[in-house]
Amino acid sequence: MGTGSLIAIDVLLLYVIFGPVVLLGIYVLFDSIDPAGKPQKNASPEKDPALWTSEDVDATGFEGMGLDGSRNRL
């Protein structure tokens, strides 16, 4: 192999080995600069809008899917 290809392989290996280490170092640096410290989690978890209770359904005025406006019953 020629000198150029050996240098290219060495540079590629350096990027593969030290790339993640450098990125981790940058991440740690920015994390340490953060003035707020640890991220604050929301003390009151938000209600999942996809989960409805029967009270939620009644509060939204849902009247059922029947043609006459009545609730569907089994």
C-alpha cells in the first residue's frame, strides 16, 4: 500500500476511535456550563389527552354516535 492510503486509514481510525470521545467531552462541557444544574422535571405530570374517562366524555358534550343523538348501548 502507498503512503497516502496508510495515512487515510490512520486518519479514519482516529476519527472512529476519538470521535465519540470528543463528542462526549463536548456534551459534558455544555452540561457543566448549564446554570440551572440538573434538569427540572415537571412536578405535576400532564394528563395524557389520549386517555379519556367517562367524566371527560360527559364534559365534552359527546352525545354518542347514533343517528338520533343517543348513546350507543350494548
